[in-house]
Amino acid sequence: MRWFVRGDIDGFFGLALDNLVQLLLIDALCRFVLGFPSELVYGTILPGAAVSLLIGNVYYARQAMLLGLAEDRDDVCALPYGINTVSLFAYVFLVMLPAKLAAEAAGMADPATFAWQAGLVACFGSGLIEFLGSFVAEKIRKATPRAALLATLSGIALGFISLGFLFRSFASPIVGLITLGVVLVTYFGRVSFKGGIPGGLVAVALGTAIAWATGMAPVGATPTQGIGLHLPIPVLGDLIDAFTGEHALTYLSIIIPMGLFNVLGSLQNIESAEAAGDAFPTKPSLAVNGVGTMVGALFGTCFPTTIYIGHPGWKGLGARAGYSVLNAAFVILVCCTGTLAYIAWAIPIDAGIAIVIWIGIIITAQAFQTTPRAHAPAAVIGLLPGVAAWGTLMAKNGLRAAGVGVPGGEPFSPALVAKFQQTSDTWIHGAFALEQGFIFTSMVLAAATVYIIERRFQLAAAWFAAASGLAAVGLIHSYAWTPGDTVVSLSPALPWAAGYGVVAVLLIAAPYLTEPSGEHELDVDADSTENAPEPDA
């Protein structure tokens, strides 16, 4: 087992391109959606991300070398590691953007810092859950149906990733559609360009060339800010301020489930690596994942890292340990020198959107491909709250575009509920309620539906009882009006708590009030797989 082989070059280009797209997204979303100043993005957030990526990439490369030594093999491939795409979007649109809007509505002098601190809390909290979860990951996985975990991610992926960026692709069709075509042909057609050139690299290069030819690039003026050496500096004071403020409780309903998803997603990727022949120890692999995220937050980044999907693919390319080290060096170069500012100037995000859309499609499809066929209805139910939350965000953005909820305009208030019903028969009250804690809601509905399909009514009742408890303490469905938004209020959402409780009682009584349907029995038997537990009843 050597530190570097020829296949590491191919693996490096694939992994580095993936991470570059994430970094470009961070740059674009932070500066243009959240309104963060360049000094904060290039001087703090990106160097902090470099620290977390350095920790993980170097550790997993060394881990691969040790496994090769222990098993006397030279074909061990390090676990791929990078920025968590789903958390990136979740923390931008579900944590930092609402925090920024709330700060603006309250007349705070520096809403950008307020939003950034909310992101620090979310990132550190996610890392802490990942670290602690390394000790109980197997128990969590066994207690939660796969459809509940994957469908929840699918709702975020379908709405906040795929649909949102699909709009942008069709707004710039020359770049958007052509690059999407390249990605569809190479990724879904399972082909590569002559010479082994990665399809993603071709898509970004072609999109960039078209953008320059059509005037979409360069993006803005030639960078003057951000260029230079930016050493990572701890932001312990800001992190303490964030945790002692209101952020920790306000976004708990996002932080907890996202942390759990990161744990379970990484666990599944470790299992995927073992299936490919590289059996890495679970506990330290997950623990380092969490440590990398927490240290990144300590140095100012708002975006968690994770063990990536796709280990068998990197291994198939011939990558071993060196590609991971090369990726760490590349990230440090672009994040700590301000080079990303030039890359973002030269490569518009539109050139890489197709890859992001593909990621969202893959995450959504996984909910149906890797769960028992009989559980498909549960997967659909589980993704609905995520899509609904994205639709609610679109409704709020539409209101702000019309002058509602912005300085000098009409504030958000209960009067909006009646107006929506009168003009479009849109039950916006339900949308606002469903938006709060939708990740929990998604898990509950999907998990309960799995057990109902299997007629394990007692377990389904337990999930609805848990939802009743979450509503009773205000982690789901409870919202309060602010001048520019609706936000979680952490006050009892009693109507929803009562509704979930009644359904739980109904499920407990179901075995005594119902009898199996012959047709249903046939469907369940035909669709069951080894992943689906046998029904109780």
C-alpha cells in the first residue's frame, strides 16, 4: 500500500470537483442570498471549512493506509469526505436566512453577523450529534425505518436543491440545459468521455466557456477583496455568544434531525465501503466526522462535513489514499488564499448547477430504490413535508417581492391567512404550521406509515405519540409572527398534539377494530424484502 498511485489522480479530480462545486455554492449563497460581507466569507467561513476538510481527509487517508498494512493489501480506498450538500442548503435556507430576516425585521444593526452566529450553532450542534451518535449509530439505525430516513432527505433534496436550481437552469437555458444534458448522459447513461475525462469536469468547463461567450461571465468586477493569505482563526467568542443567545433553542428542530441524518448517512456510506471490500471501523470513522465539523465551527464555518457516498466509484477509478490528501491540499489552497474569489468570478454557479440538480435527483431516487417496494407510499408521504416547506419559502419570498414583510411595507400578520384563503383558497396557516419542524414531521409520518403498511400498529402508535409530544413542547407546528417571517415559537401546539394523540390511540385499537384485507395481504407479501420486518399481526 503506497501513499500515492496513478488512480489517485482520477479520484482527486472527481472529489475535488465535487468539493469545488460546494465551495462555489457557499460563496454564492453566503454573499448573494444571505448578504454576508466578503471579509466574513473569505476571511473566516472558507478558512474554517478548510480546517474541517483537512482533518477528515488526512485522517481517512491514514486510516486507509493502516487498513492496507493490517490486511497486507494495496487496494484499500480511503473514505471520501467533504462538505455536506443537504446540510449546506438546510442551514442556509432554514437557519441563517430566517435568522437574517428576523434580525432585519427587529432593526438589528448587523443582521449578517446574527445570521452567521446562527449558522455556527447549527454547524457545531450537528458535529456534536455526529460525534455522540458514533457511539449509538447502530441502535438509531435499527430503530428507524430506512424509508423514514431517506424520504426526509428526499423532501429537502427535491425542493431546496433540485427544484430551486432547476428554476435557475431554465432561467439561463443555454448554459443550464446544455450542462444538464452532459450530466444526464454521463451520470445516468453511465458513460465517460474519451480519455477518461470526468463528465462533471466537462459540464463545468463547457458551461464556463458558454458563460464567457454569452456574457454571463465573468461574474461582477475583478476580485480585489479576499485575495491574500487567510489563516484560520478561532471564533470562540462568537460561538459562545451564539450559544448563549436564542439561536440554540430557536433552530433545535432543524439541528437535531439534520445531525441524526448526518450520522446515519455516514453510517450507510461506511457500510457501502465494506461491501466494496474495505471494512473500516464504524465508531472512529463517525467520531472523526463529528470532530471535523465541530472544529470547523470553532474556526468560523457554518457548514458541516460528512463521509461522502460513492466509495465504490472512487475505488473503481483506482483511487487509494493519495486522492484524499490531494483533495485536502486543494481545498486549503482555494480557501486560505482567496483563490476561490477568482474561481467564483470566472466560473458562474450556473456552470455547475447541473451537478447539484443531479445530486438532488440521486438523493430523491434513493428513497425509492433502496427501500422495500411496499414502503413506497411511506417514502412519498415522508418527502411531502420537505416539499411543502420549500413551497412555503417560495410563498414568503413572493410576499416580500410584493412589499410585504420588508422595511416600509406591510408586516407579516394573521391577516395574511384570510387573504390567502379569499384570493386563492390557499391554506397558508397549514403551510406555516407544517414548515416548523418539518424534518421531524417527515420522519414521523414516513416511519408510522411503514409500520402501518406492515400492520405493526403498536410501533406506528409510538411514532404518533412521539409527534404528539414534539407538538406539545412546540418543536413542530408551533409558529409566531414576526414583521418579516413566521418562526418557531417553542410554545405548545395543542391542536396538533391532540390530533397526533388521537391517531396514536386509534392505532393502538386498530388490531381490535379491524381485520386483514386479503388484497392488502397479497400486496405486502409480494413487495416485502429482507429489509422489511415481518408484520406483527
